[in-house]
Amino acid sequence: MSRAAHISDPERKCLVTGEVSPKRGLIRFVLGPDDTIYPDVAGKLPGRGMYVSAERDALEMAVKKKLFSKGAKRQVTVPDGLVAEVEAALVRRVLDRISMSRKAGRAVTGFEKVKDWLEKGTATILLQASDGSERGKSKLYKPGGRGSFFDILTAQELGLSFGRERVIHAALAAGRLADLFRDDAVRLSGVRTIETQDDGNDPVPGKV
């Protein structure tokens, strides 16, 4: 997604902060026919949308303060675990983005392959498992720039995108798929609370 496209992105107001921001940094919610609130992370469900900043504190505040009812101007039902549902939906989206990139030849995994892409300047985004060895992960330099590094997925989650049990290191090449991944990954970074768990194992060259 080009810089010009981002600049022209439509803006919406957050129910919690009252701030107006580009839609790509917000989570959209819609009111179903049963007066229940549903998250719409893809922004495609019919109906009038309500928006909350893609930050866990903001989402929790919207639930706690019953701001969805205020936004809808009537009493609504907010399902238990709504914030967790948003997080899970975002995880699915970023994994799908990685999988699509892999199938298009725009993503690699494995320490040596990722290192090679970084050295050649092919990699625009570096992904590392949140529960991988910190010492091992430090051996790969980050591309630099906003949204060029993410450690928001576990090794098992990253592995799902590559058809493997576990993946510690991965990289995405520049292009539309990487841009789409970045937007969703930035939102997930704000919503997800995940503890880094160092597995103590350094990557073996050629292995994930």
C-alpha cells in the first residue's frame, strides 16, 4: 500500500479517546440484528460502524464503560471475551498475510535464508517468535524503519504460516502483501499482550 494511499485513508473517531484517526489504526465494530456487538477487523460487515483504537486498554475501556451502548444510542449486548475475540481475529489475519506471501515467493523462513535476505536488502519486514531465544534472535539485525520488525507471534503461530511445527525467524519482501501485513500487525501489536518466553535454544544455521 503506497504512502499516498495511506495519506488519503478515511478517518474515524474512536469511541474511547474521541480522537480522529485513519481507519487502518482502528478496530471496527457493528451492531447485529440481535443488538449484539460484533468485531469487524476486516471492515466489511454491513451496517453503521463504531470504531475503537487498536489498543488493548482502549478496547477494555469501551467494554467497561459501556461505550458501545453510547455509540449505538441504545442498550446493546457485548459478548464476554470480546477483546480476546478481536485479538484472535487479528492473529488469523496476520497469519493469512504471511501464508499468502509465502505462496507468492515473498516470504522466507530459516536463519540462513532470512540472514541472506537481510544482507541483500530483500527483506522489508523481519519476524521473530516472541518465545524464541533472545540471544539467537539478536544475531539478525532489524531492517529499520517503522513497522519493519515484529515479535508478536509465537514460534508455533509463525509455524502455521509456513506449514511447520515451529518457526523462529521469518522475513517478508517489499510489496503490497507486506504492506497489508504491516497494517494488521501494527493493530495486533496494540491489542495483544503476550509474555516473551525465552526457550533458551539458539538457532542452528539452516534451521528455523
